[in-house]
Amino acid sequence: MAESSIQVKWKDEPDEHDYPAASDFLDMLGDPALVSAVIEELRAAKVTHRKAKDILRASQLEILPVHNPYVRRDLEKILAGKALSPILLVRGDFRRGVPAQIADGYHRVCAIYYSDENIRIPVKIASLP
């Protein structure tokens, strides 16, 4: 498999503020105890890598338009060689038709997709208990 000609720099770990952002999002989908457990699992999870196209497919989300200000900001960071934060993801369950949830990093996933859908994105993944 050919490697992408676009080089994206990544931080080793998500930014600290990514966890409260993920918690704010997940709080709309689950009760506080569940969200707390998922955030704890995300903090402890090892970073793995997944392709942008697979993250979008698993989450069943549409790609945001390139003119979205946050997608554009992340594209500018990529072009400037600035490191991006890994994505926080909650695993779905295909047996029950439950999509994965991008708890934090949807704009970054879209920016990477526009750069090259096959770029492997560092992610931390938690599973629902």
C-alpha cells in the first residue's frame, strides 16, 4: 500500500481539554456515571491508529464541508506542520446497529479525510460497559 504524500504531525496524547469536551458531548447520550466510566477508559486507553474513511464509516457521520471554519482551521494546521491531537472514540456495536461515537475530534477527522482518506489517525478507543 502506498503511503500518503501528505505528512501530518500528531501529538503523542490528546490535549487535556479534549477529555472535558468529549464528556460534554457524551453527556447528551448517556447518564453521568456511564460518561465518567467512558472518559476514565479513554484516559487509560493506548493510542492506536485508524484510517479517516473507516472512522467516518463506523460513526455513520457525513463529512463536514471543507469551508467549515473548524475543518478549515485543522487543514491550515496540517499545511503549517502543526501537530494535531489524537481522536477520542467510543466503539459502536454493529450487532445492534449502534454507530461509533467520535467523542472529540470530528473536525480533525474531516480535515484528514480531505487531505487523504487513507491517512491513519491516532485514536484512543473506549468501549461501553
